[in-house]
Amino acid sequence: MIIAQNIQLSFAAQPIFDHISFTINQDQKIGLVGRNGSGKSTLLKAIAGYQELNGGSISVSKNKKIAYMPQDVVLNSSRTILQETLTAFEALHALMQESVLLEKEMAANDQNHTAAERYCAIQLELAEFNPVLAEIEAKKMLLGLGFKEEQFSQPVQALSTGWKMRIILAKLLLSRADFYLFDEPTNHLDILAKDWFMQFLKDSSCGFLLVCHERHFLDAVCTEIIELEHNKATHYAGNYSSYEAQKEHALELLHSAYEQQQKELKRKQETINKFRAGTRAKAAQSMMKSLDKIERITIPPSPKDIAVSFPPLPASSKQVLTVKNISYGFDNKKLFSDVSFEIERGEKVAIVAPNGAGKTTLFNVLTGKYQKETGSIVFGHNVTYALFDQDQQAVLQLDKSIIDNINASCPKIPEPVIRNFLGAFLFSADEIRKKVGVLSGGEKNRVGMVRVLLQNANLLFLDEPTNHLDISSKELLLKALKNYQGTIIFVSHDRSFVNSLATRILELSDGKILSYQGNYDDYLQHKKYLETISPHTQEKSSAPSAPSQQVKAMPLSHDLKKKSKALERSLEKTEAEIKKIEARFADLVYGTPAYSTAQTKLVQLNQEYDDLMKEWELILNS
């Protein structure tokens, strides 16, 4: 379906593609991987027709539709969410108009086979279209991506960038393309929406070429991998984990072949040197020519590693941040209220919540970009903070070089220190003069991270720091942040990253904050356990919330009334104790003795509650 033949491309004398060739069939599900700057986004643009090549060609089979989702796309619309999503079907109206024109062409020339083939393809597509079903399909797509039905009539303009990206993704999936080009489509999806999208791609019969920097996602949806490295493209069968295993094995074989060749070359060179000046000089000359013709095996350079040496941070008080009863909302919508929590020195705290729940807004309130409505935000003694914004495109000066951006943000930092940091974050001495505007999304994020870390703050606010970073860069960033001795408050939808970095989880749920000690796995374990052992508070709608509200079949005797009241008081007391124990779980570490004690007590209280409830129901039914 897609054929690339000897494609070549360079930017400012920097080669990107060096005679790359490949063929992609319509049903292939391919992950496109490579380090930031290797040309992944550029290759998708070239296939979609938005990037000219210096040489070679890319062709797409006739009458095949390719849908392309770029990494950064802006959606400006005056429509509602549902209206904008339904524009995905506007292309069908264009097909109807084309159908009319083709009918005229075929009437004028019944031997026009090209027109006849196109006309048949259009009729098949139009036959499947039903306006009512289209709306149902659009709503189903929006619900899968995390929208609620009551949001469908809301204006697109009121949405955050992440939610606008979901509409773009919904429209793309509704376009019924034969093949999809996805450039980091999961960047603005929360974990639930990622899971839905992952299942959609697994179940879909259409093929795709996908750029994604999440190992779990690539393993789940891809059956093949194309790697861009050293200006070449290499194809691997299997998912991402299989690709890594194959690549490691191939590298081991290459090293073995290299060592063997070096030994052979050395042996032959010693023989040539031995006979060069003797009676066998002519034979030595012949051997020399033969030796020069041997194609040398080369070992690719090992990936650079981040080795960041942080200068001593200014000492802060133990209590870094105290937040009490803050609230914020806009357009008559309250995002959160009565939010309270404390952060201690050295903690690495992840804030988790679905998109739109207010994580970035909470960041902006904490850092003073938005004015809180109520409550207080108090930073500890000698606390200085730096903020990594989610949208580095808006923060960095795109028309200036990498080094000029850092100098502007960190004027007191000596240039040799800046160069060392940039080198640690994989920017060579030549690359630091590049203008930021030509960098990939991942490269911009790395510049932004250097900019933040060099501010020598002892508290970091990081809003989606892993966006656009390739898997290797994420691992390098994680290593750097683990070595950072200050305090970190961060938001990330990358489950592995959160799990590896976080020491505490703050869950923003229904406008409130709940605190959980431990990493993301511990947080999930807490939630799962509470759902299992606490049916009374989870199912208030099905269980009687107040005994006095029950309908009695007949009046109770005086003794039964007295006993009923006593049971009601016991039920209320037991339920209060259950809630008190449950609240303690947010600050207990899973698996500790304190956790086990609380767990045992909670099981006991739940059993007492069940026994009291059964006794009380017997009295009511007597």
C-alpha cells in the first residue's frame, strides 16, 4: 500500500534519511521507534505528503485513504463537542459530489475504466453511511475517549489542549481511513483513555504506523517495529519487547563478528609485514590489495548517558509546602474546593486524576499563575521553586538557539556549566547552536528540563515532563530526577514513570485531594483493597443510609422500638469507626505492621456492621 524507495532527506547539511526503502501493507500494525531527532515525525509527514524529500519517492496505492494525526495540532472551533466530532463525516458529502461528476464522465465515455473503478469504491463507502448511526458512532467514540454525555453540547473553545486533542483523535478514527499515521496520539490521554484507545487499535482491522514512547502501549498494539537509527530504517517482527531482544542479540553477533574480523585483519597484516621486503614482496602486495577490499565491520556508537551532577541545593525547612482549603473554578464551574495537603522535604509526589480534573490548574494556582479563590498556600523557609510547563512550545523562544534559551533563563549560570548540562541531556557541542523551532517535541522537552534544573531550585513542579520523550530519554530523565536531592511535585500519565519516581500519590478526585503513601502500584493496591473490604461506603445507594428512613410494614412494640434505636446507634457508631480506619489507609504504607493492624481491625468492624444490620432488618420485618 505504501512504498518508499531510496528516500533521502537532510536539514542544514544534517542527514535524516539516507536511501531508506520499505513497503507497508494495509493491515500491518507497526510501531515507529528511534531516539528523539531520528526523524520519526518527519517520516510520517513525508508519507502524508507534508514533507518534501531531497531524493527518492513515497507512493500510496490508488484509491487508498491515509489519515494522519500530527504531534502538535491546533483545533479552533466555534462548534459544540458533538458538532465538531460529526464533521468527520463531511468528507462523505464530498464523495457524493464526486460520485455525480463520475456518473457524467462515464455517461460521456463508457470505456473510462478509471472512473468506473473510483465510482464503485465510492458507492461502497456511501452505502455504509447512515446519519443516525453516524451520530451514535460519534457519541460512542467520545465516551470511549473520556467525555461525558452532558459535555457533548459544550463549546470546543472552552476545552483544554488535551481534550481538544481527543476530539481530533475521535474525528480521525471516525474517518474510516484504510491506514493511519499516528504521531504520539497518547500524549494528552489519561490512563483510562489510553486503555480504551489501546483496545480500539487491537480490535481494529485497519493498519497503522504509530509513534509512541510508552513501552506498555507498543507491546500491546504493535506486531512489527521499524527503527530509525543512524539515518537508516530497520524492520523487526514482533512487538517492542521482541524488538529489544532481537536488537540486543544482533548487537552481540555484530560484536562477535567484529572481534573475529579484527583478529583476521591483524593476522593478515602481520603476514604482509613479514614478507613485504623479502622474496615474497609481490605476494605481499597482492595480499595488501585483497586486504583493502575487505568491507570493515563497524560497531555503532553506544547511546549517550545522562550523568548530571547537581550543585548543592539551598537548604529548606522540613515542611516545604502547606496547602489549606484552597479552591478554584472558572465559568461557574468549580474544579476543586477545600484542597489541603502538606509536602515534606525530599518527597517526590505525583498528582493523579483524569484529564480536565484540574491537575494543571492546581499547578498554576500553587505557583501563583492563577489566583486561588479561598484558602492558603504557604511555602516553607528558604524554599525556591521552578516550574516545567506542559507546553514547552509556548515557553521556549523558538527563534533563538538552545544555548541562548538557557542563558536567558539562567543568566547567573556560567556557560561551561550550561554546556555540561546540555551535553548530559544529549545535546552535542554543535547542536546547542540549533534554533529551538527546528527541534522535535522530545528535544524541546529536554531543553526545557535543562532550563528548569539549572535554576537551582529546591522544589520542582513538573507538568507532564515525559511528553514527547522517547523511551530511552525517559529512562535517562528518570535517572536524573532520582538523583535530584530536592522535592518534586509532578503530573504524568506514564504509569511506569510515576511508579518509578513517586514516593507519594495525591489523587485529585471530585474536587478533593486524597493522599496515599508509596508509589503508583501501592496506590492501586490501596484502592483495590478498600473497594474489596468496604462495600458499605461504596454502595450507599443500595444499602439503607439511615434506618429511620425504612418503610415499616406495621408499628413496632415498645421493646422492639427501643432495641431498634439501640441498633441504629450501634450502626452509626460502627460506620463512623469504619470511615475513620479507611481514612488512615491513605497514610499507611502497604505491607507494614501498621497497615496489617488497620486491615485486621477494618475486617472486624465490617463483620460487626453486617451482624448489626441483619439483626436490625429482622426487627423491621417482624
